[in-house]
Amino acid sequence: MKAKQAVAHLMGCLLPLLIDVITASEFELDGDYLIGGLFDIHHVSGAYRHYKPETIACSSERLILSSYRRFQVMRFSIDEINNSTDLLPNVTLGYKIFDHCSDIQNFPGIFNLISENNVIYPWDELSSNISKVIAVVGTYTSTETLSVAPLFMMDLIPMVSYGAASSVFSRKQNFPSFLRTVHPNKDVIEVVYNILQNFNWRWVAFLYSDGDYGKDGLDLFLKKIKDTEICLAYTKSLDDNTDYPLLFRQLEAQRVNIIIVFAPEWTAEALIKGAIKQNLTNKVWIAGDAWSLHQELPKENGIRNIGTVLGVAEPKMAIPCFNDFIYSSAARPQHDDKDEQTFCNQICECPNVTAADVINADPSFNFPVYSAVYAVAHALHNVLQCGSGRCNKDMSVQPYMVLTALRKSNFVLLNESVQFDENGDPMFGSYSIVFWNPSGEAEEVGFHKFHPFLQFFVNSTKIQWHSDGKEPVSFCSKECSDGYSKEQEGIHKCCFNCKICPDGTYINTTEDPYNCISCKETEWSDPGSTLCSLRLVEFIPFTDSGAIVIMVGASTFVGLTVAMSALFAFNYNTPVVKSAGGPMCFLILGCLTLCSLSVFFYFDEPTIASCVLRFLPFLLFFTVCLACFVVRSFQIICIFKIAAKFPKLLSWWMKYHGQWLVISVAFVTQAVLLIIGYSVAPPKPYSDMFSYTELIILGCDLNLKAISGSVSLLASLCSLCFIFSYMGKDLPKNYNEAKAITFCLLLLILTWIVLTTTTMLYHGKHIHTFTALAVLSSLYSFLLWYFFPKCHIIIFQPQKNTQQHFQGLIQNYTKTVSQ
């Protein structure tokens, strides 16, 4: 409070020194209530050096014609309201407008607006000493607004800006009485982002003015493109000292084709003229709303060489009767002669500006000025309780009352429903997307609407691209082909190398374009895939032709063994049956029959039971078969070669039934080994997912370590059988089963060698067919080469199936041996 009183006292002393007489001019109009106006009719270019406290004379700086037009829009708006019988009847609005050309050296005008009789009074005296200014329209730029807004905020004087778009003003805790009729920067950035997305431009540059407006735009743009496919290749702030040749060389080095320029018109004007001068060609320029409707640049000589200019702009909205007002104002003499004493920066000094110049100037931000004035007028209309053609002029109107009514604004102006949200931002208006056509005009080619719902559209057929009519492209690295992942190169995610995804993986660019995703175990893919396919599950069904042939063969085998058993049973006492093993023949044939059952379990989808029965019958009962042949071979050798030398061995063998003892021991040993092996690692269904990428081969998982004992026993029996049978190769012909057993064993060994080799080279589903065939071949070898010759003698050569024939063979063998 003390600091504020000191400022008030100081200004009460200084303001009388700054003014003498305020004369009527374009900048002032008396009325019952006043609206302040701040317009940068002139613009200070470069750093303004001063060596003592002084304000700046704006009229000596560069004239900004578009700002002068906005200044005239405010004057017209108030004139139109004063002539209205519906809005503020019997109330006259006036205005105090100042040329606000500098960020920090235009404060006398600001103090004038908040003072009464050239004195700024503390808050507790406002009830008796109050300025007639109920609200302020302005300022244009965000930096200007940040400089002056706190002075209006402290007394809750409504400040309705038509151009300050920085996001900071949406913070009501810092700017409680600030509202704006221009969309904040985030909306402009949203439109720019949609343009980039629409044309699939990924590699862009962002040039911005070195101030609050430009920096806020950059921050918003960076947030918007975060986690998107758009990359900011280059960014640079622009000011009066920018080295444009260096900037353009850097742009070319980055291979950027899309340049976003977020800057006020005077900064953008210097940039574009510099691009023309430096012969920067074949670019797409995206203009912000501050300069997209520039009236002179589209007609600049050489503008077509720089490329294509698109822009975000407020829709061109004609304000009825405005042109008539400009013409009539030009016809009336204005009292702004520099020789007259006026308050500082309330003089234009623009005698060469004609009405046509004003009418043809850049119309940007005209409707925001127009709607800002009308918003204040409607708020005052509500505060004064106007109705039935009259207003309550006896009320003491204070700015905070107008602020409260402003926040509740809801009226229609030129078909727009003017309302503000809780942050004081507009809930009305839209943006046009414009193209600078060869005629030098900003042609509307699309739109972006915010209310009542978001709509975006660009008619690209209206755009005449600089690249021979083809839509320009902009990327750091060309998009990878389908099935390729991106490998980032450098700091930008838009710069990458393409790497093909290996087999068994795929790429989903919508989820993660940088990593190949592994397929599930039940899926497969070729190199460079974008999806996985289900693996085809394969096994040998019962209906397979190979399976049918083998099962028919197995059934035939069972039939043959049954038939041979019957034949041997009918001829049980004959020499052939006795020489074949007698009762042991039935055991061998029975075990061979049981072994053949395992063949049927190699087909159809594997189960635990089928995996067990696929191996168990063969391993167990084939052991018995081999044991029988071992015993049979040994007995033949024993009778003809060992008995004479070791008679006691033969006696012991006969007394204790050695043959059955060996067979039983082999059977029990194999049974125990199988029980132990199956308990440790029982066979179970197994899916082979490694042999073929696109197939799953169903089979049985047989642990070789678990059945190594069983296999070793079979190998041992096979070796013994082979040794004994080979020793009896020169025995009598009819007693020489050893030769047949040797041949059967050779076929057995050859069969399993072939199967083992095939298994190492081939892993498809037919390996189960081959295994079943090997089992069946092993069984048939004994049936055909051992038993079938006996059956042939019994049926077709009965003369050889006599005791005399066999005794004759033995006598001949004895004579041969003795000689």
C-alpha cells in the first residue's frame, strides 16, 4: 500500500508536466464512460537507446498500416454503438487511444488511463476519485501486454486484448481481469500441427520472434509434436540483428523443406525479403496468423521463387459500413497537427495514408478488435441495467463490475456467439487456411473450426505447389518399407536407418516402429513381415495313405503270425517245428504279434497313452524275441560244437531249463529298466517348433538317457545273437537256423541304420511313418526269413519234414567233421 501511494504521489506530480492541453483528435472522444485503447500504430525497430528517463515519440517511427486499420476499427465500433438505439440507449461511449509502439517506453499513456485528474489514487479512495475509463482494449503483442497488464490487474480494470496470444494470460491467478478475443497460441499451433499431419510433413523448421509471443509458440509446438512422428530439425529466434544468410545456409544444410514462421508481420517481412534476396528456393512456408494476410508480401517481386506460402488466418470477415466510416473520416479534418499540444503518442502524422490504403490494409485481428469493443459495451449495458430504451445512469459504475459482466458475455455479433471461458479465452471464432496464389492474394483453401466441435479441412487441389504441381515432401529419412524396423541415427527420431526384421519376428509400426516383435511359439513369419501367421500343426492321421498301408501291413502281419502259429500247432511233433524251437516258436510269434501293436500308435495326434504305447510293447516284447533267438542260437551251437567238449554244461543247461531262465531274466531286466526309465522321464507329447519355421510337428518326446538301459540291453542281445548265429553257419542245412537268424539280424541292423540316417536329415511329420515302417520291417524280417521257410517245408516239402531226413543230414555232417 505504501509503495502504491508513493507511485500515485509521483504520478500526481509528473503527469501535469507531461501534458498541457488534450485536444480533440482521432485518439480521443468524450463520453459518459470511456474505453481505453492501446494500438501499435507505429513500431520501434531495433534497440531504442536513451540516456535519461523519457518516453518515446511513436509518430517518428515506422507506420504499421494494419495496426492503423485496427485503430480505426475501434473508433468505428464506438461510433456504431453510440448510434445504436438497442445497445446502451441514452449512454454515450468515449475513448482514449494511445499509440503503443514500445514495450517499455509508453507508460505515460498507461498512467493516463488509470488516473483521475492526472493523479493515480490508492484503492481505498476509488469510491470518490475514479477514472471514467471502465475497460481497456489492447494491447497487440504479448510482450507489450506483459509489460502493462499488471497496472490494470491491480485494480481489476478489464483488459480485453485483440492480439496477445501467449499462454501465460490464461492464468487467472496472475491476470485476473484479462480477457481476449483472439485465440491463444495453442489454437494456432493446433492448426499448424494439423496442416503438417494432413500433408505428412515430418522434418520441419520453426522460426520465431525473439519475444514472449514467439517463445510461447515454440514451447507449445515442442509439446505438441512430442511423441509424434514430427521432428523439429531446426529452430531459430528472429530479431533485428538476425544473420539471414547464415540462417538460410543452416536451413539448407539440414535439408528442411517446411518452415514455420511464428512472428509478427514486421519480423516475417524481413525474413521473407531476406529469403528472396538470398535466393532461398523451393520451400513451404507456414505463416502464423500475425502475418498470413499480409497485403504487400504476396505481391513482392520474386516471392514465387521462395516456394509455396500457406498460412493460418482469421476468416476474412467484412464489417458492415466500416468502409463508409473510413471514407467519411478521411473527409473530416482531424486535429492531430503536430504543432498542437497533445498528450504524448496521441498523434499519427500519417498525412499520406488514404482511405483506400486503410481499406486495403491487412484485415487481421479486425474482428477481435470489433468484438472486444462490443463485449465491453454489452457488459456496461448489463451493469447499467439497460432496458426499455433507457439505462440507469445514476449508478456508480466501477471497472470490476464491468469485469464481472464481461466474464458472462453471451451475445451474437456478425453471426458469431461471443462468449469467454473460465480463463477469459474466446469460445467463438475459427481459422482459415490460406494459400498465397500467383495473383498475390491470400486464397482460402481450408478451415479449422473450434465450436461447436473441432473440424479441419484442406482442399489441396486449390494449392499450386512450387514443385511442378506435386505435393512437397519433407523428411530426414525416407519411410521404411513394410517389414523394416527403424534404427535411430543421431538425436532426431525422424533420422533413421531401415533394418529388415528377421524371420520369426514382425514389425507393428503403429505400436513401435523401432523394434521387431517376436512371434509367439505357435506363429511364424518370413523376414520382413508385418504380422505373424499361425503355424500349421502337422501329424500323421489314421486316414493318411502311408498310415493306412502300414496299418494294413501290421494287420496282415498279425494274421500271418496267427496262421503260422496254427500251422505249427498242427505239426507240433514234426522235426521242422522242433528244430525251429518247438514251444519257443509260439512265444516268439506271440511276442512279434504284441510288438506289431506299437505300430498303430505312431499315427493320429499324440497323447500320453499313445506315446507310452508307441515304444513300450516293441522294447519289451522284442527283447523277449531277441532273447529267444539268442537262446536258440546258443542251443544249436551247444548241441553240435560245445556238448562234446563240455558235457557238464549241456547237462546243467538241460537240467535247469537254461533257455527259459535266460529268457525270463532278459524279460524281467527289460521290464525293470523300462519301469525305471518311464518313471524318471515318461514319454509325452512334444511339439517340434524348431525344425520348420512355418510348421509345428507333433510327436513324442522320448528321453534317450531314460531308455538308454533298455536300448543297451537290446543291443547286447542282438550282438550275442549275431555272434552265436555266425558260429553256426556251417551246421546241417535243416538245423541251420543260424544262417536265417544272421540274415534277419543284418536286415534289422540295416533297417535301423537307414532310419537313424533319415532322422538326422529329415524332421518332418513323415518321420513317424518311417519309424513305424522300420518297426514293421524288423518284425517282418524274422517272420519271413526265419519262420516262412519252415512253413514252406511243412506245406510244400513234407518229405523233408521226417525223422529219417534229419538223421541223414546229421550223419553226413558227422562224417564231414571227422574227416
